[in-house]
Amino acid sequence: MPLLFTMLLLVVLIIAVFVMNWDKYYRIQRNRRIASINRYNPRRLWRKARGKDNWHVTLPTIRDFILTLQLSLSLSETLAGALVQAGKQFGERGDFGMRLTTRIRSQLQVEPEQVIRALADDFKSEHLGELAERLEMAHEGGLSYSEAVEITLDDVEEEIRIMVEKDIERAPVMLTIPMIIGVFFAALALLGYPLLVVMFNAVTASTG
């Protein structure tokens, strides 16, 4: 009986912890479902059907790109030269490298700042858009190209830091749910075994 009581108490405790964390788990799963549904958004499908690609770029890639520009500018490169160097480094880096190479070929000689503006439009990137605005200000004499790049790089790194902190905060919840489920079913198995033995013995005794 003490063992049975302990098992029941453990099961109740596990259920209580599961209920307490259910709201967080539900929100995470809901966001995942929304993201999955958005993949089949009619506007997105229609855009794809018309031949307009939906390009995507990650924040780390944007950070690396801006960092490359910063390093090149620190070596007294012009903005055009910095973009050429970035094109060489990112040329094989997926959609971003492909679009960067295309934009450099088509717009670099006209106005280097427009390469960044075009990339911002291609990838719907807020950070690249802000970089383009700051570079245009630098072109007009409001600030230097190096300052424009440095400010944007700080913004991107800050957003990445916030995203990492949020992932760290979510990690215990994501790890707790599978652990609770595993312990819950293990506890049920441990609890059910003695009950089955008792029932089996009772049936055996009654038939004997």
C-alpha cells in the first residue's frame, strides 16, 4: 500500500506540472500551426504561380554580409569595392548570394547604394532597408559609410541576441513536455502492473 500511494502521488504531481505548463506548450504549438498554414497562404501561392520567387534570408547571413562590408570599408575600400568583395564571399551562399551577384552586375555601376535597396526589396528585410537608408544618407554627407554600416550591424546583433535569449527561455518548456510524457507513461506502467497482479490473483482465487 505505501508503494501504491507513492505512485499515485507521483502521477498526481506529474499531471499538475503538465497542467501548469500547458498554456506555454499550447502557445508554442499554435504558433507552429499558424506558420505551417501560412505556407499555403493564397497570396503566397499566387505569387509563386506568377513566377515570383519567395526568397528568404536569415539574420546571421545578414549579419555576416554587413560585417563583410564593415571590414572592407575599414580597409579604405569604396562602397562599390566592398560590395564586390561581399559578392565574391557570398556568391555561393544560396538565394542571398545569387541575388547579391545579380544586383551587383545590374546596379553597382549606376549607384552602389541601390544594390542594398534592391536586396532589401528582394528579401523584404527591414535591416537591409535601414542599411540602404543610412547609406543614402552617407552618400548625401549625413554620416560616413562606416558609421552607417556599424549602426546597422549593432541593430542586427542586438536582435540576434534577443532571439537567442528567447530560445533559451523556451528550451525548458520544450524539454519538460517530452520528459513529463515519458515519466507519466512510465508511472502508469509501474502503477498498472501491481494492479494487474492484484486483479489476476483475485480472479485466480475466485476460480480456484
